[in-house]
Amino acid sequence: LVEKNYIEEVWAAISDKSKYVVIQTAPAVRVGLGEELGFGPGARVTGKMVAALKRLGFDAVMDTDFTADLTIMEEGSELLSRLKKALKENDRTVKFPMATSCSPGWIKFIEHLYPEFLDHLSTCKSPQQMFGALVKTYYAKARKLDPERIVSVSVMPCTAKKFEAARPEMHSSGYRDVDYVLTTRELAIMIKQAGIDFTRLEEAHFDRLMGESTGAAVIFGSTGGVMEAALRTAYELVTGREVPFDNLNITPVRGAEGIREARIKIEKPKKEWAFLDGVELKCAVAHGLVNAKYIMDKVKAGKADYHFIEFMACPGGCLGGGGQPIPTNPEIRQRRAVAIYAEDEGMPLRKSHENPEIVKIYNDFLGHPLSEVSHHLLHTKYTPRRL
């Protein structure tokens, strides 16, 4: 059993002058790619990766981290909306715990094994699929491009992203939102095929418009990262203050343990969120499907009182994904995680709602989180499946 390889199709698209080929790169790729190209585990090669992609001939090199920030705006708003309906409006139909929806392996798992809990999932698409939908709508309009010309490519640490891109729901732009998915290993093959000496490349920057991001987006690549990014923004939106953790580092959700829990008490919220005063937000993080099953069995038995759960199919999260360089073991995953968090701490902005490009896309195109446009392009539905 091997993944479908799209290297030849991507080379053909780059060579076709009638096409405009856009590529997005996931957070975990930048801390894994170097292992295939002359660096040790955990090397941060973001700038060299961008330079290599430009050398390969892509027309625009952009960052999935942009839509990771956008995911936080939508998913955080969805969580707060559910809390408001449940606690202020006494709506008993609201489903808790709410579960994240970024990991396609996890999504397929719950569709098959726990289909009765699909309405617990966030309706947010993954950052990859949000990006694809926006490239052929928002970006195409801004750059005055015919969306039929655009070939949307992603580089992912995950083989399941190939299936996700092919799902019939992922055509909200009017086209297939993401045309081809490459793994980290496949990008390394292309760089080698092109004869590029990766170690000697000068660093380059992502193109602007859908290329700017924050540290909160970078940590999506590690288990606990989506939870931490969401809490950084949701807590501040509700209280007007930063999360009460040193240097924004929410350490209870970090680490290699298969299941981790965190509780954050909301105190002195803004007036419009007064109903949350004194509420203890109960969160959990699970990575690896054995741990996901343990948590879901607790939910099914009515023994889980969480509000919000992050699930990742792969051990370590995306940085341990099936498309990453081989071998991947606990030590290598730890080095990649250290690199992810170092990248976060080195970013000038570390909260998704502070990304100026996120502010711009809401002002110019989406309106506000959970708007009608957002629901059409950035949200999705799920399919109960048989085993």
C-alpha cells in the first residue's frame, strides 16, 4: 500500500505556461524537509524551502500557516458560539465536547467508528482546504487571475491530505480547491530532480497575500498546537487580556504524553461575555488513534466533561505524519517539536487575531468569522461511513 504520487503532474503544470501554479506549505514541513536534504532532525529550513520552491518554478509560494490563523478565527468563534448558546440561551441541542477537524486521518476515523458523534466536530475545514478555496476566489480576484488557470498545490507532512483534497465536499470555490498534494518526501525528490543544492540556498520569504502568519499558526504542526493557538485567541477575545501563561506558552497542552488535559478559568470577561465569568474551560489533547479511541469511548459513555478536544491521528501530531522523512521515532519527533516551538517564539506576532492579513481578508472579503461567505468557503460537513 503506497500513497498516490503527483510529482509528474506538478512538473507538467509548472511547465504549462497557460497555468498559474500556486503552492502552500504546511507548518510541519519546514521542520522535516531538511532531513532529506543534508540537515539533521529538527532543522528549521523555512527560508531555504521557500527559495527552493521559487527555483522549481512555482508562480506563487505561500504559507498554509496563513489559513491556520484563519482556522483559529473560525474555530475559536465556533467554540464561543456554542458556549453562548449552551450557557446563555440554554440551547440543549448544542453538542459538547467540540472536537477539532484539522487531521484528515482523525476525521476518517470518527466517520467510520463514531458516526453518531459527527455533530461534535468543528465544521471548519482544515487549513489546507481553506487555503485551496480562497486561492481560487479571494486570491484570484485580488491578482486578477482566471481561477480556471490556477493550479493549487500543497506540500503536507500527511498522506491522508491526498484523500482529503479529493473529497467531493472540497469544491466550494467552484473548482477542485486543491488540485495536487505532495508530501514532504515528494518535495525533497523534486528538489533533488532539479539539481538544487539545498544547503547552499540563500533564504527567501513567502509571497505576500496569504503568505503572512503568526507563531500560533506554526504550532499547528505539533500535538497540542491547535488547542494552544485557539486558547491564545479565544481567551483574549473574551477577556481582553492575554492567556495567563508565561510568554503565551500554554505548557499543559504541550508534550509527548498521548492524552493531556488543561483547565483555564475565565475571570472578569468583557461585558458581552459576562455569562462566562467563573466558567472553567475544560480541554483535552489526544494524539495517535489509540488515544483518540480512549477519549471517544469516554465521551460515548458520558464520562468526559470536556468543552473542547484536539485530536491528531499521528503520534506527535503533523510533525510525525506519514509523509515526513523516514525514520520517525520519538527522539526525532521531539527534535521537530522543539524546532516548531522555537519558530513560534521567534515570530513577531504570536496570536492569530493579530495577523494583519487575517484582518484584511475579513475586512475585504469574508466580513466576519462565521459569516455567510465564511460558511460557504471555509466550513464543511462530514459523512457517516461503514467499516
